[in-house]
Amino acid sequence: MKNAQMGDIETINIFKDFIRAFVRKQSRERILYFLEREKKWWLINREFHSSVIFNEKVLFPIKPKHQFAEAIYEYMLFFGCSKTCISLLNFLENKEYKFDLEYGLNDAVGHCCETILFCPDKMIAYYEGGHPHDKYILRLP
């Protein structure tokens, strides 16, 4: 587990990869602009309040009966995720941001709070937005 170090270039580059892979083209440059300027990092959370920011092709909805941490963890392992992840939005808030995936999911799922748990080695993420229906696994088609 690791706390954010403002200016952590490796994690910023991982976040850039996430944005380029999953965010709709018309929103990418704005978010990348915010990411390049630490004083604007607070604006990024707002961008991820709703799943409309993502390319529809990368969103894999989680059925309501599977919207709990254990089921999502199993799905992510099935898709090839490693057992570690990075909480991209925690990084921006200078909070602990490197987790065991199972711990991260147990801590985040069901809170309707903007969450992105990203496994960069497999380019797979769990996203939960600010709306009850906004729970997705993000992966490249």
C-alpha cells in the first residue's frame, strides 16, 4: 500500500494510459490537460461522476445481482487481472492508492462514490460512479 507522491511520474503515466484507452475521444484532451496540472486534479473527480465519459465499447455492465465485491473480484480475475490495483482517484487526492484488488473492491463497491480501480498490466478496471447503476468493468474489446 502506498500513499501518493505528488508528481509520481510512473502513476501519472499509468493514468494517461487509462484515459487514452477508455475515455471518449471528445473528453480525453480535457482530462489529460487537468492531469498535467496538479492544481486542477480536483476537477478530474467531477469528470468521472458518470460513466458517460467512457467509450461505450469498453463498458461491461455488472448485473444488479452481481454488484458486490466478491462477484466483481471473481469477474476481474476471470478477465485476467492481477491481484493488485491502483486507485486512480485516490492517487489524485494524495491518499493511499496501491492496493490488493480484493481489499480495494471490498472498500469501494456499493458506495456510489467515484471509484476507479485499475490493473494496468491487463488494462482492466472497475469503475463505480456517483449513480447506483454506474458499476462497470472496463476492458478493451
